[in-house]
Amino acid sequence: MKKNEIYLGTSNQNKVKEAAAVLSLYGIKLIHYPLERVEIQSDNLKEIATFSLKNIQENIPIVIEDAGLFINKLKGFPGPYSSYVLEKLGNPGILKLMEYEKERSAQYISELAYRDETGIYNFQGVVEGSLSTNIRGNNGFGYDPIFIPNEGDGRTFGEMSDIEKNNLSHRSRAFKTLGKWLTQ
Amino acid sequence: MKKNEIYLGTSNQNKVKEAAAVLSLYGIKLIHYPLERVEIQSDNLKEIATFSLKNIQENIPIVIEDAGLFINKLKGFPGPYSSYVLEKLGNPGILKLMEYEKERSAQYISELAYRDETGIYNFQGVVEGSLSTNIRGNNGFGYDPIFIPNEGDGRTFGEMSDIEKNNLSHRSRAFKTLGKWLTQ
């Protein structure tokens, strides 16, 4: 067991909740480290998360997540700018851009940058899916009400319980990989 | 005269051309400093330009521009992410988002961060306008073919000559302010 307690640097309570549920399966306690991150503009989530990590001076085991929705037909938009685009256009804006579009495939990607006294390590989680044509469900957050995972039963993440979503999601996959690695 | 020669840090040749034309009116030579910038994610163009400037180590008089199109109906989208959004959605994507929308007002904003041995200085240029309903004209670059300045005659920047655009544009206004200040 490398660590049984780590910090998650974020301003997003939803991320804390989802990640804590996953890491608890590995006996790891996740502590919220409130953080308004300095993020760079980049097409690369890993680069963004790692850059943010390097701006944290405190010497604690800490993980930063950068996540995004990548829509193939829109060349990966909104990708690393998913939070900004959600705030400005919302799910209705995405559905408007994708109106009449048949090719609706997309990926949700979560990139983790973790640092402790031994170095910096990166982990990734991906879930393949497609976009719904309308907003469905009130669970989850972000683009969950328009994202239908391929391995599901046709429901959006917004229509799934927390446990169902955590079974499939990009975030849970990334944090599972981190959890396994921490308990090796 | 504070300086008669300064550098512009950018990867965008169009910006160099437009800015050089303006500064030449003040007897200032603009030299292209090729630069892939490190940009932070921020709603604030001034903050983005200033951050990029601080990443340049060389001790030369240099200016960085960050510019964006702010569409009021879309809460300022695409704003600081104008380049990224243009690459992914293009002008057709913006027109799609604004389809059937009557309130089409927008601003083009240019923020300059200039540094020499005496300090860092900021300058701004703004042009008010509205979005066309179709793509018009092949001049300029970026969102020029869909941006109609209020002080013009109804044509988009894309339909104007370089001189006409430079008479009205956010970029020329910012660089005029800089030019005046440098020649004080």
C-alpha cells in the first residue's frame, strides 16, 4: 500500500463525490483540497492536469483531474474546454450544434495527474458513447444528460444512479487505475 | 519617443500584418517574434496576454495580443477561446448556434500586454458590432466574415479592404493606443 489517504485538488464537489466512492473500494480516503486551478489552454488533458499540479506548492499526496467530452463530428469539441462550453452553451447548445447529425459518437475522457514524494504519475479513463438527441435525466452533472455510454442499455449517464454511472464512467475508470496502483 | 522598434510575440501572421500597418503610422517598426504561446484558461483576455508575456524570458521590448469575439446572446462565447472554437466549429458553427436568433450583438476585443525594461503595460481596443446571418467576404481572418461593425456600412470585416478594416477594428484601436503611448 503506497498511500491510504490522498487529496483531490478541485473546485468541483461532484468530482470529489464520484472519485471518493471509487477510491473507498481500495481502502483509500480521498480528501477534498479546495482549489481554483490555473489551467493552460491546450488540446491535451494530460498536459493541463500536470501543469495545474505543478502550481501546487504543498508537499502532500495529491491528484488533479482534467476531464472532457470529445465529440468526433466536432473534431473533439468541446474537449479540454468542456467546463467553459457547458457554462456558455449548456447541453442545449451542444444539441443545437449536432442537430440533424447522424454521426453522434463521442468519448468522455478523464486524465489524472498524481504527485507524491516519489514523483508525478498519470492515469487515464475513457468511456465510448454517443450523444442523445434530447436532454434526459437529472443525475450526474456536466454533459451526463446527453451522453449515452456504449456499454450501457441506451440510457444517458443522467438517467443512471451514481452506482450505475460509476460502473462505466471515464472518471471511475481513471480512479480505479489510480486506486489499484496505490494499493500495489 | 519611447521605442521605434518592438516585437510582437505570436504564431499568427495575420496579426503581424495588421498590427505592423498600424504601428508604421507612428514610425514604429514591428518585428515578428515567432511564438507558440503558453496560454492559461481564463475569462479575462488581459490576464491571458499578461501570463503569456511573463513566460518570455528574453529582454526585448515585446507585445502580446489576446483577442476574442464576445457574443452577448451566448454569454460572451467564444471569448478567450475564439481560436480554438474557430478551429473546431468554424463560422458555420457560430451561425448554427445563432440560428433564428434576433439579438445578434457582439464585441471584438483586443488586449495588449507590452513589456520593456520599465515595466508591463496593458492596452485595449474594442469594436461593437453584430453577427451576420451568413458568411460574407474573403478578406481578414477568423470571425471577420460574420462580424458587421456598427460604425460601418453593413458590410462584414470579411467584405472590407485591409485599410477599411484597420480604420475600425479592435486590433487597430489597441495598437493605435500603444503607438501613441510609445511615441509620447
